[in-house]
Amino acid sequence: MAILSEEKIFSTAEAIILSKGINKTTLSDIAKMLGVTHAALYKHYKNKDDLLQKLALKWLDNTSKDLFEWSPKKGVDAEIALHDWLWLLHVTKRNLYQNHQKMFLLYTNYIETNKDLIKDHLQHLAKKVEEISGWENKGMAVIVAFTYFHNPYFAERWNQGDHLHLFEQVWSVVSRSH
């Protein structure tokens, strides 16, 4: 029987999800491909949703790592730093959509339908906004104002030529209202 690691389970699950989709992927499929029994996966995960949630969170953490580790260069004004970070948020999401579209759509659709996952992610983004800007209790408002630039619902519009102009218009409203 194969030795199971989280990485091996995740990579196998991801491969099956890419070929069959999230809804058609079963724990039995994953176990069979890993060469273990279905019951062996229950030692690691309560059920399919538990596995999918942990896989989606890992994907989100990996793809958001640069965003949450980002810090402004010394001496940069807090508002300029926030502008740059919000643009990085947009570019990061746009690049994921353009370069890993199937995974982006699979995981973001799963995350977007899970209230707890999306709430945690948005709160994490809002906290980063407040950390960069110093704008106490305004992080969530800023994240909401920039929804168009990071929410997967709008991904197909991110390649339109006017998105940079629109970003700057939203920034202008947000920075003036602070």
C-alpha cells in the first residue's frame, strides 16, 4: 500500500479534478489512482468536501502568497503603497485567470460558493489593506470598492482595454474619500 502524503493526495486530486471536474470527482477515484483503499483517505479527510476545502485553501494560499508577503519599499507613502498593492492584487488574479484558467475557474467557483472560505479570504485582504494604508476599519470597504478587479465574476472583463483607466478612477474616488 502506498504511503500517503498531503502533497501526493492533493496532486492526484487536482489531476482528477482537471479531467473530470469537481462535481464528478470522488474519493474512490482519488484512492484508486493513489493505489489505496477508499477508507485510507478517511484517515486524512472527513469526506470529499473536507478534502476539496483543504485543497482550495492550499491553492488560494499558494496563489496569494506574494500578496500577503508584499511590503512597500521604505519611504513610500502609504497611499501609493496601497495603490500599488491593489494593482498587484488585480494583476495576480488576472494572471491566474489568463495562465491557469481551468484551475482558476474550478477553485474560485468552489471558494465563491463556500461562505466561510470567501469570508476568511476577504477579511485577510481587508487586513492587508489596513496594514499597508493605516486606514483603520476601512479595509473591507476598500476591498469591496475594488471587487471588479479581483472577484472571479469579472475575470472575463479584465482584458478589456479600459480596465487600467477604470482602476485609476476607482482609486481616485477611494483615495479622495479617505
